[in-house]
Amino acid sequence: MTNSNDQAASLRNNSQGGSFGIKPKKSMCCIAVASGKGGVGKTFVTVNLAVTFARLGRKVLLVDADLGLANADIVLGVHTEFSMQDAIFKGKPLSEIVMHTKYGIDLISASSGSKEMMSLGSARMQMFINDLLAFASEYEVILFDCAAGIDSNVTSFLSAAPQSLIVTTPQPTAMMDVYALTKIIYQNGLSSNLNLLVNMTDNDRQGDAVAQTLNSVMQRYLSGRIDLVGCLPSTDLVNNALKRRMPFVALWEREIISVRFKQIATALLNRHEASEDRELKAENLMKGLINI
Ligand SMILES: Nc1ncnc2c1ncn2[C@@H]1O[C@H](COP(=O)(O)OP(=O)(O)OP(=O)(O)O)[C@@H](O)[C@H]1O
Ligand SMILES: [Mg+2]
């Protein structure tokens, strides 16, 4: 039986041969949405960003990599019957697992299965990675809705996706947890493009202040930075949309939050285009899937 380290090493060796490296089209933008603290709005942000990217004409895949309660399928009003496990263990084609939603985005769930995955032979694992990458390369934007915190699956998704979007609220505890997360990211060289979204603000000044505080601490202790891509106000409409099982941006196109999502999506696409690091890292993606 192989363990995950053996598998990672084998993947690394193979990726040097080029069979796992994916040279995405210039337009393929992968974003991992993460947070230090839970409940700050990652799933809300990921789903609404995904729908916004689709409205900007991009082909979007949302990977639900969180096994929490309020999952992306609930927010999108769909029921995911199959997960990546069915592809890995039952050989079900990914094209049959993906859910097409009426909002123009596709959704795939990455359920847990670490123990079983570890017992998977490396040849089978390699085949799955190749299938996964071929499948992923059909998309122009891929978003990972990660679990909260700094578990190894989260850090793997963060290092797989060239763009990271860290969501926080202005709460001091949430900010402290962002710092803890960015510290791990910097110390391990996990992500080159750190973007910040401040959710549930009272006003924009509060969001700017959060970004400033975080940046001054990060600059001082990590010689690092995180770029604010936008703030979203706190409003009861968000839970209203959740109750209706519809994405906010599909319900209230002209609300400030929907306008902001458009600006944030555009900023992320621009950052992606301007970045030298645009490659989805297959080895890290697989590590993330193994460790969920
Ligand atoms: N801007 C906002 N205004 C008001 N409520 C919000 C806002 N953003 C998110 N919420 C609400 O906060 C709650 C948590 O949101 P969500 O489930 O998206 O967080 P999460 O970070 O994905 O949580 P978890 O860490 O459990 O995965 C939900 O009830 C959501 O509707
Ligand atoms: Mg969530």
C-alpha cells in the first residue's frame, strides 16, 4: 500500500515528464477561496463570483472542496448526486458527475475519501489526475470553495491555484485568523497572488482599514502583502437569497453587492492576466483531494 507521501513523490516525478503539467490557455484562471475563520462568507462569495464570471462570458467550474453544512449546491438550489469519489473509485466519467446549473456555471463536489484514496494505486491515481486536468482545461475560470482554517487540504488547494482569494470580516478574531493563514502561506511559499475580500462591512472605510491593518502587520513580520480586491456590505438580503436558494447576483442585479462582485471578478481576471504564475498545479490539487 502506498502512502500519500509516496504518491506525492511519484506525482512529482511524473509531472517532470510533463504528463501532469497543464499548460492552460492564457485565459484559464484558477482561484482558491479561503479564510482563517469559518462563517465569514466564503461560500456566498464563491457562488456569486462564479455566477458573475459566467455573466462576464466565462466558462466556469466551481469545485466544492468543503464538507461543511452550507454547501455550494444548497446556495445554487441543486442537488449533487455524485462526487469526485465516484470518478476515482467507480470510474464514473467526470462529465457525468458535474452538475450544470441554470446560472451557467458547473459544479463538482470533492467529497472526502482520504483513506480509500491512499490505497489507490499510483497508476490509477495518475489516470485520474490526467482525466481531471483534461476535464478542467475545458473551463476558463475554476473556483475552489475551501474549508475554513489551515488544514493541509486547504493549503494544498491554495498552492494548486495561482490566485488566492482570502475572505474576512472586520471582526478582530477573523483578521487574526487571516494573519495566521497568510503566515503559513508565506512561510511555505504556497501562493504568489494573495487577494483580500472584506465581507460584512458597515462601510468601505472599515474595509480599507482592515486591509491596511493586515498589510502593515504582514509587511512587518512576513515582508508580505495582500491586495484588497473589494468590500461587501452586510445586509439581510444575503440570507434572504440563501432562503430562496438563489445566488444573490441573480436576484438583485443592481444592488451594490452585485455591482461589487462584477468589479471584484474583473479585478481578479486582470490580476490573473498580469501574473506570471497562471498554472494549475496538479500535484497540489491531488494532495488537496487526498486530504479532505
Ligand atoms: N455580506 C453579508 N451580509 C450578511 N450576511 C452574510 C454576508 N455574507 C455572508 N453572510 C451570511 O453569513 C453566513 C455564513 O456565510 P457562508 O456560509 O458563505 O460562510 P463560509 O465562510 O462559507 O462558512 P464555512 O466556514 O462554514 O464554510 C450565511 O448565513 C450567509 O448568508
Ligand atoms: Mg462555506
